[in-house]
Amino acid sequence: MTMINVVSKPMTVSEIKIKAKALGIDGGKMKKTELIHAVQKAEGVTPCYGRSNGSCPWTQCCWRSDCFKTKA
């Protein structure tokens, strides 16, 4: 799993697009959740952002601080 990069605050869409571009993803007009799911897929991880229902075993996930507040 390559999702390690814990941040204390949620990433902005601009920051997510930079991460996505580094993975070869054209973020274009994707919404934040769609973009994060695309990044997760490219990293070989289940696209789970916003789907955790408050319970997640991935404590080192870079999306964790924002994930629990989001419903995908």
C-alpha cells in the first residue's frame, strides 16, 4: 500500500491534482472524491475514500483526516 503520507489537514483539490498528475492521471473536471478514488486505484488501493462509515484500519492513509467527513 502506498497511501502513506499522513497530513494533518485535508489536501486541497489543487494538491490532489498534483498527486494525480504524478501518477499519470488527468484530473480534468473530476470532483474531489472522484479524483481521490482515481489516485487510490492508481496506487493499487481500494477506492474507499468517503466510504468508511467512521471505521477504517488504515491509520497511515493520507486521506484519513478528510475521509470520515465525506460521503461518497
